[in-house]
Amino acid sequence: MKYDMIHTCIRVMDLKKSEQFYQQAFGFEISRRKDFPDYKFTLSYLRSPGGQFELELTWNHDQTEPYEIGNGYSHLAVGVKDLETSHKRHEAQGFNPKPLKGLAGGEAKFYFIADPDGYLVEVVRT
């Protein structure tokens, strides 16, 4: 039996701000949005152009306090061919990426960037 990854969900405080971050930082596109006004929540699905895996942003309309990310959550990951150019681009956009890193002191292979709610995204050289 084969299972395909289809989406992951994170809860956000400001849907427009989060959508803009993922669009500007990674070129994601909104693939669909579902609004449930009677139940006070909206789902926005984003994906990379041509990609199948989606990031689901859940906005609970009446949430007033930031979500606790907790110590069990680690990060999302996206791949890019030119890591250094991506890092410079994110710096220029004011997203404050962390320094380039390598595993166990090896060559640079990744860096982290935080979205508006503090969720970490790892940008990995592919």
C-alpha cells in the first residue's frame, strides 16, 4: 500500500501576512481557500508552482493569543539549488535568515528562516 504526503497544517494569527510571507519568500501560490464563517475559521492551501504537496494555513478568526509552538515542533523544509543566492535574497527582503550551516561543521547546506508566527522553515541545498 502506498501513501503520499499531501499537506501539513500550521495555525496562523494573520492569514494575509502569512500568505504573503510564503509567496514572497518561497514563490508559493495559493492553490485553494476554504472559508467557514459560521465556524469562524479559514483554510488557505499553498504549494510551489507545479508541486503537489501543500502547506495548509489555518486561521481561527477568534484566536487572540499567539499559538504556543512548543518543543515538539521542529520545522518545515524547502529545497533550492542556489543556497547562497536564496540566502542573500531573504536577507534583502528583510526576513532575517539565520547563517548558512553545514552538518557537523561541514560545508554550508542549509539555513533557517522564521515565518510571521515563528514557525521555522529550513532552506536546504538540493
